Amino acid sequence: METPQKLIWGTMATDLAFGTDGHLYICDILGQSNLERPGRIFALSARQNPNRPPDPGVAALFAGGGIRKLSSIMLFELMKHEDYRVRLRAQLALADRPEAVPYFINATRQKESLNLALHGTWGLWIRARRRGSVASTERLLELLANPVQELRAQAARALGESPLKDAGRLVNSLQDPSSRVRAFAAISLARLRVRAAFNPALLLLAENGDKDPYLRHAGVMALTRSGTEGELMALAKHSSKAIRMASVLALRRLASPGLIHFFFDGESEIADEAIRAVHDLPIEKSRPAVAALLDEYAPGQKGRPLSRMILRRILHSAFRTGGDQNASRLLRFSANTEMLLSDRMEAIRLLSVWTNPPAVEQSLGRHAPLPPREKGPIESSLTRELPSLLGLKDGISEAVLNLARQYEVAVENP
């Protein structure tokens, strides 16, 4: 697009799709509620059509499965074709033949056509994955040293589904100059669960420094499949912020209670991610530790600044964990005048539905019913905390009085 502009305005477009001719087709129902009445279709195209005119030979190749009737040498030649659809079908047809591997190896050795080399690499991938071809796997390993970046990347990607006995060269690819190659190598090592990839993956993550999110994801996958929970938890004291964040993300994938080791990380982003993981998955063994964080936000305490959504998760974790201690935590939080009134009122609201929790987990909006609960914890907590709450000048005192009446707790000098 050369310049942004309103091409078609005032329509009720219900769908759009690119056609094989390069046009963009837009379906417009003309503002009708009766969808059985006819609408209209717009076709948009560039001023100068960038597509080549249709090649009648391509249609002939596809007709009646004709491409599968060609000789192997013809299929090899078609993997150089300018039309990707032709190249792909030729590759797939050749991959089904017993003599395919030498053709694919030769395709990766020639230097005239990158397309041919790529389809040769993908053909070797198919043979390695489906047939356990050792020759295909060996050639893919050799391609890790190819000067062409994309061939190295596709070889690293393919080796994740190959019968690889020694992953040493694939581990070395974690230090490839290309971030694309490093990412595919990390994902493949994760698929293969290579233990030797743990420390190299840490180095990859430290060098990336959270700059490339795709590379971080690949490194996290390698950590998840190559390390143990104990090794990941031990990284809570690592000096690299990027490695600590990756450890949290890996532990989240493992649904590990060890995430509690990151709740007090010096970087709020990491601590928040750990809290979010425990609450959202959820990891019930660690939920009481999330609820305990409310102690930092009782009157007179100076907890670290929290985003409202992280604070909401802590409040709801206390509610879902239940018990006298967490009821008291919610009441003490509501008494903290340093916090937003809306958040304090949310704590009171949660206490009002304590005995009959809603079926929806309201901090996340998903169905997660809790059984009905006794009102004993609320009664004892209200009796203990009521005097300090009634002296507040904002709307909390009235909300607490209503709560006391709801649970039939005696109030002296209201």
C-alpha cells in the first residue's frame, strides 16, 4: 500500500479473502439483517498487477494427479519451478518413492537454485521423520555448517524430528551467527529433550537479554525440556534478569510450585510473572503463598507497588484459598487507606460472597466453582478486625457494617 486511505466506507463487510488471482475479495451484506437476501462482493487489485499471467502448464500438472505419474528425475527438475505449488507437490511426490534420498541429497549440494536446495532439505526432513532415514539425518547434520543461513535454519528445524543419536552439532548451533538458526536449534533440542542443551540455552538467553521475544521463547522451550525443576529454581539467584525471567516461564510450563522462589525478585516484571503464573494456571499448592503477599499491604506496611491486575490476583487468591487467616488478610487490606478505595471495596465484596462463592472465577472470567463454605472464619475475623475498620472515614466503614449485619456479628457503638 502506497498511502493509507479509506477505500470503501459505510459497508458491512462480513469476510474478506485473497484470491488465487491476487485480488482481495470483500463480502458486503448491505446492512441487512436478513442474510438470505443477496449482498455484493468487491474485488480490489493493485494498479499494476504484480502476478504473472496464468501458466496453463501448471493446471495440466495438477489435473488427475498427473504430477505423481512423472519420473523421479522430472520431479527433481520441478523442484526448481517458479511456482511454489508445483515445487511442493513435486517434493511430496518424490518423498514417497524409495529412491528419494539421493535426489534430495543432490538437491542440497547444488548451488544454482536455493529453492531446489530448500525443497531437498524438506524432503530429507520427511524421510527422516517418517522412515527414520539415517542418511537423511546425516545430511541434515552436514547442512548445519552450510554457508546459506536459511539452509542451516531449516536443517536445525528438521533435526528435531529426526532419529538423532548425537546432538552435539545441533547444540553447537545455539551459537550460530543467525538468530533464526539459534531459535530453530533450541526448539529442536527441546523436542529431543537433550540434557546437554541446558547450559548452552542459558548462554543463548543471557546474550539475547530479552531483546528478541521469539529467541527467548525458543530458549525457554530448551530449558523446559533439558533442565529439572530443581535446576530451574536454583536460577532464582542468577545475576541475569533474562535468565531469571526465562526460568519463570519454564517453570510455568511445568506448572511448578517452585515459582514461589521468584515472588520477591528485585525486578517487578519477574515477580509479577511468577504471581500471574500461579494464580492463572492455577497451581493450587502455591496459591497460599500468593495470598500471603497481602500481609505486605496491611495498614502500616510498605509493599512494593503493584499493577491493579496483579493486586486483583492476590486478593482473589486469598478469597479462593479461604480460611480464617485469609479472611483477616482481606479485612486488614480494606483498612489500609494508602490503597485505592475501589480495591479495598473489592476485598469487602469478596468477603460478602465468602460462604456462597460464584461459579465464575471473577478475576479471570472462567468457570471454576468452589463449594459452599462455613461462615465461621468470617465471623471470627470480623469480630477481631471490626474496631479498627469502624473508625475509618471513607465508605469502608459502612460496607463493613453491612458485612457484620450479613454475618450477624454484634457491633458495639456503630
